[in-house]
Amino acid sequence: MTANETSRIEEYYNFVLPLIKESGKLFLEVKKETLEVENKSDHDLVTIYDKKIEDTLISKIKAEFPHHRFIGEESSGTKHGTPTLTDDPTWIIDPIDGTTNFVKDIPFTGISVGLVIEKIQVIGIIFIPHLNDLYTAIKGRGAYMNGKKISCSNVQDIKKSLFCYEISVASRSALFKLILTRLQFLTKEVLAVRSFGCPVISLCYVASGKLDAYQCDGLYPWDAAAGTLIVKEAGGYVIDSSGEEFDLMKPNFIATSTKTLAEKYLAIEKIADNTWMKKETDL
Ligand code: IPD
Ligand code: CA
Ligand code: CA
């Protein structure tokens, strides 16, 4: 990374942090009864707030830093084609993660903003307005919740691990059998299973040691850009669900407190995946 960009990371962070906190106030204004909700698809909701928050963040950051680029769910989502990540400073934004929770007035919903420079994740900020929880990380400087340093748990034993699995993605037919079979195999191996419908909070909960593992396949860069950096800066481990290196532009991953734990999960999932794939070929 150029010395100039490295020296400006803190300036970028200090500029964007108050904008995110300001946008969070909108979460608390929403009246469930009068909120207009649209279906992007049968299982995907959007509100005017998603677009409003993303547009505000992008326009304010662009006015201050005209050389920056943006990948946001509402402006670069799937209907706009696959977003390309260049070496330029790029803000990756999910204005509301957990929109279904937001619509249903469940407090597990938040804003996620990550900055990537030369394809390296350098800033991660997640704000959960209903809980007034702010999770932050700058590469190489640790992870924080409301200004206090956080760290992942040290759990290595799968039987002692609290596992959060994004089961809502099973609504996609391509993932249905994979998710449910893995769940069938993993449920009996772990302490317990959770699913919050909000990847960004789930990642913050791994980073702060509340959860020991979080996994989701089929996510998008905006779901993972801030949270995976926060986990890594909290001492955690993030790997692609295939066992390959994590790819921010195609996030299928498991984030765990320790590498050993991730390896145990992936070994069980390999058996689960082979089981349903074998059944498919036997049909
Ligand atoms: C979605 C939610 C959901 C997950 C989807 C995400 P959104 O994000 O986090 O739980 O299953 O894959 O896209 O639309 O609420 O930002
Ligand atoms: Ca999301
Ligand atoms: Ca969203």
C-alpha cells in the first residue's frame, strides 16, 4: 500500500465514523406500522431507509474524498452486475444488514462499512443502533466495542462452541440441501446453534467472544467487509467454507475464535457435504 494511503487511514476512519453514528439515528425513528416495505425477492426486503442511508454515506464520503470508490448493496447489488474491486480506496457498504429484522422491529440490525485499499481490508465499522453498540477495527490495531478492546474466545473444542449459522440462506434452492445437511451433522457436535438473520452482528459476536463460530455461505462483499476484519483484529480466524483462502468478493466463510476450531467444523462439513452429494448422484 502506498505510504500516502497508509498515513491517511486514520483520517478516513475519523471522517466516516460520525456519519455512521448519525445514520444510525434513523433506525430509531422508524415506525413499524407505517414503514413502507418492498420485496426485492420472496425472501429479501428493502425499505426507503436502506437507499437513504447508503446514498447519504456515499455522497458525503465522495464530497470529502473524490478519489474513493464505492460498493454498496443498494447501488452495486446483483441487479447492477458483479461489482469489481480495484486497488483504489473502496468503501463497501451495507446500509442496513438484517433488513427483515429492521422491518419487524427486532433490534438485531446494523450498519456495516468497510474500507479496502489495494484489495486489503483496512477499516471495519459496524453500528447497531438499537443496542447502541459500535464495533470498530483498523488493520493492525485491534478490535473495539464502544472504545473497549475486544477479543475472540479461545475455544478450541467444538463441543464447547456456540455456533451461529445463517440458515436463512437455505431459502435459495442451490443452498437448501447443503445448509440443512450441515446443520443436521453439526447440531449434535456443538454446544448449541443460533441464527440471528444479521451477518454483521454475528461477526461482531465472534469478535467479542460471545459466539465461538459463525458461518454463512452465499453472502455478498457488503455483508462481510467490516465484520471479517473486526474478527481478525480480535484475534479470530476467517476461512472460506471450502478450506481455501477467504475471498471478500465471494464470501462463503466460517469465522471462528481459533484456527483449530475452524478445522474441526470444516472436517464435519466435508462429511455432511459428501453425504448429500452422494444421495443426489444415487437418485
Ligand atoms: C441479508 C440478511 C440475511 C442473509 C442474507 C443477507 P440484508 O442481508 O443478512 O440474514 O441471509 O444473505 O443478504 O438484505 O438484510 O442486508
Ligand atoms: Ca446484508
Ligand atoms: Ca442490506
